[in-house]
Amino acid sequence: MTHSVTYCCVGGRGAGAEIEGDPIPLLFLGVGYVSKMGDYSLKYQVSSAKDLAIIIEHFDKYPLITQKLADYKLFKQAVELIKRKEHLRVGRREV
């Protein structure tokens, strides 16, 4: 059995700041793509661990600030947990 994980984040702007145009391919560091989600938000999506590693390397080198940094640290911990396959465990038992 194979597993597939897609990583995405959704960002938006306030009402009245409509986003125009078509989905934007290959926007961030040459990996992933952005698609429109309604009139006021975009979704950035990456579908490979290799691409995700590029993004993590970038934010380790150029840290975020404020609450975004705390959120990033939690996100990075989750990614590391998945890399070690610890997300497949319940207690000490493999699922």
C-alpha cells in the first residue's frame, strides 16, 4: 500500500481585495503551484517531500517573524515526524 501526502497552505486577503487572474504555476522557489480559491484567497500546494525540503531549507535560512515563526516550527516538527514515520504509530504500536 502506498501513501500520498499533499502539503498546502491557504492565504487570503480582506474583503474588497479581489484576486484576479488564472492559477500561477511554479511560484515559490521553483516548486509547487498556486491556485485560486474563491475571490479572496490562494492555495499554495506542494506534492513531494523533495519539494517540501526546499521550502523548509528556505525558511530555516530566512526565518519568519511573529506568530508565523511559531507556526512554521510546529509545521517543521510535523514534517520531521512524518519523515521518521512516527505518524504511523499509536502509542508504541505500528498502525
